[in-house]
Amino acid sequence: MTIHIPFDNSYSRLPSRFYARVAPTPVSTPRLVKVNRQLAHELGLDPDALASPEGLDVHAGTRVPEGAEPIAMAYAGHQFGHFVPQLGDGRAILLGEVVDKNGVRRDIQLKGSGLTPFSRNGDGRAALGPVLREYIVSEAMAALGVPTTRALAAVMTGQRVYREKALPGAVLTRVAASHVRVGTFQFFAARGDFDSVRRLADYAIERHYPELTESGRPYRAFLDAVVTRQADLVAQWMLIGFIHGVMNTDNTAVSGETIDYGPCAFMDAYDPATVFSSIDQFGRYAYGNQPGIAQWNMARLAECLLPLLDEDREKAVGEATEAMTLYAERYNRSYLAGMRRKLGLFTEQEGDLALAQDLLSRMAANQADFTLTFRRLCDASLGPGGDSAVRSLFQDPAAYDEWAERWRHRLADEHRAAEERRGAMRGANPAFIPRNHRVEAALKAAVEAQDFAPFERLLDVLSKPYEDQPEFAEYAEPPPPAERVYQTFCGT
């Protein structure tokens, strides 16, 4: 079956200093793990062709399809607060771009497809476990309604990669609104190449924020737009208990999508200090630090754009400072609006944030499960008959009772039918998230036994996160003590 991908590649038309042209490295005996048929249809592609032997060769990097222009993108970045002037795609190759059925331009990239000029001391490859983790979590995030890169396909390469031990190799075919990062701007700004910073900004505006092209101050408008999307994105992370794990500037996309799922995880018991990443030894990217880190990352973007904001540096710094104030205001507004939805509040009152924060404090003190607490509040919103299921999550149930009394007093001000409120809450509080122990079990079965049934089953459950799915009720439960996951690991 002939595979046809209608590539229309804009990034490779930028000057050569933006990337390196490099083809994927062929592999020996690739094996298809999964093709995302629903996403293929969104992209206007034939899923059967993508799953064919020819499609397998494309996903594995063994065949470069017609119209593709493989490149590795150049970028820099702050990694755990320390600036690295040159990073770049060390194990990823952008095949090209397609315009999907909704008219949105999207990248198609191979991750784990071999050495590039930016590989430094790496091998350019990816192991099966991290590939499947990104597939699971990115697709779960999409189903949860969070802007994210997507997984189009996963293949095994038939070759081993070496980390702490030999592991089966794999390649992920990733789809993104683009792979332009804060670190892409830093790459040029660090070299004093502000002509390239301007060209990159013009490109990002045209691709992601075309409404700004007619703005009298397009670069300030661009900064404000990126700041707004990033604030909204991180608020969504916080509202579902997601911890990115590596919020470096090279992992911050200017499109406002979640990108680069390395040691990411979802909280079980609520604790704002939660860290899973094995490389985050000082908790820089802990759950509760994420809003502030995102603002810090936006400040690094603003620094790159200073010469474009105003010729007078003092005025440019003033513009950037205003944008950072916008971030804080937007994040607080977005987070509070989401928390009101989670608590069944349709109107705004001054004490709503304090009410939410008090609940979170009591959850932290009582090791209450984040996702289950909010999901069970949906039924409790109908009346005290639903309280027992929530109380059972608290080590001291009286802590919930005290809060619930004030919550019900607040709900009395909402003139909405109880069932309407419950339905709205169920749309804001998922029943199913990628529980870490479930993800690890699926990865272990795949890596150690080539058994992909748990992977497929988990994907199916997570595709409907806001539905009850009683036949999969155990997937909504937190892990028993023996199955708790305390650390996650980066794929490199």
C-alpha cells in the first residue's frame, strides 16, 4: 500500500542556521506497536497506509516519504536553571509539516530516529518504555482537554539501546502544532543574532498567532499571547494534578502545548511538594512550583525579545515586566475559574479561592487522593448522602466535614439544579488519569514480555476520562502501598 503524506514544509524554508538537514538512521527489523487511527484521520492521512509495511518503514526512519524534508532543529535552553547555549534535536528529526482537516499546520516528527549533529554524547535513540510513556500520557492529556503534542505511532526498532542496561529500542512519531520553543529563541539571542530572533518571531506569529500580523506592536502582542497560553496551560496542569518534571526552557513550546513527556507523572495523594523525577534532586519542578517556573521561563523569552520590543532598553524592560504581570494575573484568573468549576460554583464570590485552598490544605494534611476527592465531590454536591465516599479518603474524616459545611453554605448561593451542577462538575473532574502504577505496569509488560495488552487497555480507559466506565473501576483507584511509584526517569 502506497503511503501519501501531503507535506507542506515551512520551517525548512527558513535559513539553514535554524536547523541541520539530516536523514533518520535506518533500523534492522522494525515492528509496529500502534498507529493512532483517530489522529491519522484528523491529519487527513490513511491509517491503513500508516500501518502498512511501507508506513512501518516511515515510522521507523528506514524510509523517507516523498515530500519530507528531514531536519534536526537548533535550540538552546535553561536546564534546571543553568543555560546551555546549544542543545537541539539530539534524537528527533522533523520529517515535515501537514495541514490537518481543520486547517491547522502540524509537525510530524520522529523521536528516537538516530544521531543528528546535535546529539552531543547521546546515541540518538529512544527506549521502548519512554516511547510508550509519552504515547500514553500525551494521549491521556488530549482526552482530558489539555493542549498537548500527540502520538501518531510507536514502533520497535529491533535494536537494543543502552541506558543502565540493554533495552528494546523504539521510535515515536509525534505530532505538534510546532516544535518552536523558548529555547529556540535563546539559541539566537545568546549569539547576538537578533535578525534571526526577529525572523523566528515573525514565523511564530504567522504560524500560531496570525491575528497579530496586523498589530501595531506585533512583538509585544506575541509575547503577551505566548504568556497567556502558557498561564492557561499550567493552570490546567495544576487542576488535574499533573507534574511535568522537566520544565526547562527547551521544553516550553511557544504554541502553548505540553511538550516532552520525560519523567512526568500525576499525583495520587495531594501534596504541593510532590516530585517524581529522579533528576530533580532539589524539587525545582515540584508540582507547587510549576506556576512560578512557567513565569520564569516566560521571562527568559521576554529577554530574547527585548530588542524587538523597543529600541530603548529601559522601555523594553518595562514592556517585558508588564508581560510578566500579565502572566500572574492570567494564571490566577484561569486557575480560580477552573477551581470553581471543580467545586460546582457557577458564580464568583470573594472567598472562593480561600475555600478551595482550605480544601487543598486539608487534603494535604490527610493524604487524600487528589483526583478521587474531586470526582467524589460531584456526587456529594447532590447532598450529604454523598459525603461518606469523600470522608473515606481523609485520615481524619472530620477535616472534610468541617470544610463540607462551608462548601454547602456556598453552594446554597448557586441557583442551579443539583443534577445540572453535578453534571458540570463531572465534566471538570476526571474519573481516570494515567495513574503511575498503571503506566509502569503497562510499560513493564511491554518491555519485559512484549505484551502490549495492558498498554492497549490503559489507552482505551484513558480515552474517556470523564466517564464512569464501571467495568474499569479499578483503574480509578490509587495504588496500594506495594505498588506506589516514587520516582520516574528521563528517557535519555
